[in-house]
Amino acid sequence: MNFGMNFQKNFIKKALSQFKFDNALNRMRQSSIISKTLLQKNTRLSEQYQCNLFLKREDLQSVRSFKIRGAYNKILNCMENSLNRSKNPTIVTVSAGNHAQGVSLTCNSLGLHHHIFLPENTPLQKINRIKYFGKDKLTLHLHGSNFDECLNKANEFCSTNQNSIFVHPFDDEDIIIGQGTIGTEIYQDIKPDIIILPIGGGGLISGVGSYSKLMNKDCLILGVEPENADSMNRSLKNNEITTVHDIDTFVDGASVKTAGKKTFEICKDVVDNTFVVDNNKLSFNMVNIYQNEGIVLEPAGALSISCLDMIDKNLLKDKNVVCILSGGNNDISRYPDIAEKALLHQGLKHYFLITFGQTPGQLKKYINNVLGPNDDITRFEYLKRNNRNLGAVLLGIELQNNEDINNIVNKMDEFNFKYTKINPNDILYSHLI
């Protein structure tokens, strides 16, 4: 689908001029807390997709995320406003983690007190990093199960604290311009033909997309969102802001129920296409880039590389393609779940409910007659005894070759094992696995 149209007309209305992006970047160059990140050509992915593929390494920022750019630009603009500066304001924001780190580091460097509201399910790794950056200038609030619930609480706080300045994580012109400085850096190094970006609330893609269309209207801007957290994708398709109910928060850095009003209007003009990636595929790409390049990414940070195989190969061929790696704040305790999802994506992990007879030798019979020499039982759990003679077992099997699952199923039929295969989309999966 093509969303981008009449960009120049609408762009003038929004007044996101090249000067504002360049000015924001120049100010960042004077800061010790923001880096010009590497634009690395990746040989493996370039060869795989027959293009010149570059990784924009925002995971290498001081807060391991691009969010520091927008936060710094917004807060500095507020402080340069003489009215706000004279009031010695308190900064308030809401975040799934990365924006909060950017706000905390900026506020601490400027000596500003700040209140940060986080969803209760924010990974502990991100909470600890926010505390580290904010130090004694920070007051932390945990509220709600998602970004939107947390946002409502932060707005309530601001309504009762008149001296506060709210720094929205994405739906704000200064934030958008700050994130757009990534595009300025990209164009300083190469002339891109395609830029692929993750979408949460839309601040990053709005900023980079706006700058890119100013420099080269033919450069394609492609956005990627997580499955069941694709508010911008749905909004663009419906041509109106669309809320995602029962949102999946696995990709905590990009799980926004409702896209921003400003970012939606900009995205209608600058985004050429969007893609939606499921969590298993995303996890596979996180593991893959770590094993091949040693790059540690959080789920949102791997979105851009996770849609490459969904793009027409002829569109990519011989082009300069930039994938923005938006962040690397991943909690190590999540890796077992990520590794599991990666195996599921490759068809190397399977679960069954199997009825075993309550007599000696049943497991031995299963191993000797059903499993191949390279198949491994990774989970064996009795769930209940149906009667005196039969019992239900939850069995997890890991394969080395995904085609071997056909042999396992055929052997279970041949030896009269009664079974039910549990697929990731089944209700049973969420309860048992």
C-alpha cells in the first residue's frame, strides 16, 4: 500500500523545516550525552538481500536508545523559554522505558527534578537504568499495565502540578524533530533509497520520514510494528486513528494502543508502507543478529531487520537500504522466552499433550519408537491421571531439523499414541507453556 501523498503541501503546514532538524542536530553536537551513531554496512544481510544494507546503530547511544534525541531537544527548548526557565519547572513524562532514560539523563545533566511514570510491567533492567540516570533528581511512579493507562495517570499529575512541563514520548513537534536528526546523520553519510524504521507511537518515523522526504522524496519510508500492537498500521489503513484493544506488550518499546494525533497526520504524508511482524519471528531475528554480529537488541530494536524478507526482493536489489536499530535495552531474564520463540519460528520446538498408559516402560517405548537420534525432550510433565490406567503428559520436543516433526507425528500414529499438538495460537498454549 502507498500512504505517502501531497507531502510538500502538508509539510509546509506542519512547518517541520530542514533548518529545525539541522539546528537540533547542531545543538546535540555540543552535548556530551548524545552521540552521532555508526552507520554500519552489514555484509551478511547485504549479500542475503542483494543490496547495500546499513545498520543505523542507535543501540550505541549513551542510554542505548534513540529516545535521548527527542527528550534532549524538547527539554532544552523548554528551558530556553524564559518564562519556563524562571519558574524552575518540574519535568514529567510517561514511558515504556527508553524515553524515560533519555529524559532522566537529560534532566540530571541540566539539574532538573523530574517525575517519570512507567507501566507496572516495565522490565526491571529498564527501571534500574532510569534510576541510574535520574539519581536524586528523579521521582519514579509505576502505574497501569500499558502505556495508555500510565499516560492518563501522568496527565492527572500534571493537572494538579501547575509548574510541571509534560514531555510526551512521541506526539510532540520538538520530540519528532529530535528523533529526525537520525535522518540528518544518515544523509550526511550516504544517499539512502529505503529507510526501514520501527513504529511505536510514531515519533521516530515521523521525524526521520519528514527529513528524508525533504532531501529525497523518492526515498521509501517503511515502518514496522509488532503483531497486535500495530496501532499506526491500522490507523493508516483505516485513514483514522485506530486503537488496538487487548494489546500485546511483548515488544514493550513499541506497544502503544493508540498512535499520536500529530504523528498520524505526518505518517499519512511520509510513510510509504507498513509491515507487521509476529513475536516469534522478531525473537528469531534478535537471536540471529546476536549470534552473527554480536549485537544485543531489545525487541523493538530488531523490528526493522525483521521485515526484510517481507519486502519485494526486486525493490531491494542494488539499493542503499538503512535499517534503524532503535534500542538495545533488553533484560537478560527475558532471553529464555526469546530463545523459545525463536525456536518456534524455525519450527524446531513443538509441544504435545500425550496420553500415556500407567504401566512401566511407556516413556521408553515412546523414546525408542517415536523420537529420532537428534530429537530432544525438553519438557516432560504429568498434568493429571485420567483414570487408573491412563495419564496426560505435557511433552516438549526440540528438533535439529524442522522437517523431522512429520516423522514424529507419523510414528505416534503408527504406535497408537493418543496426542494433541499444542500450537502457539491455541488457548492451551498460553495456559500450559
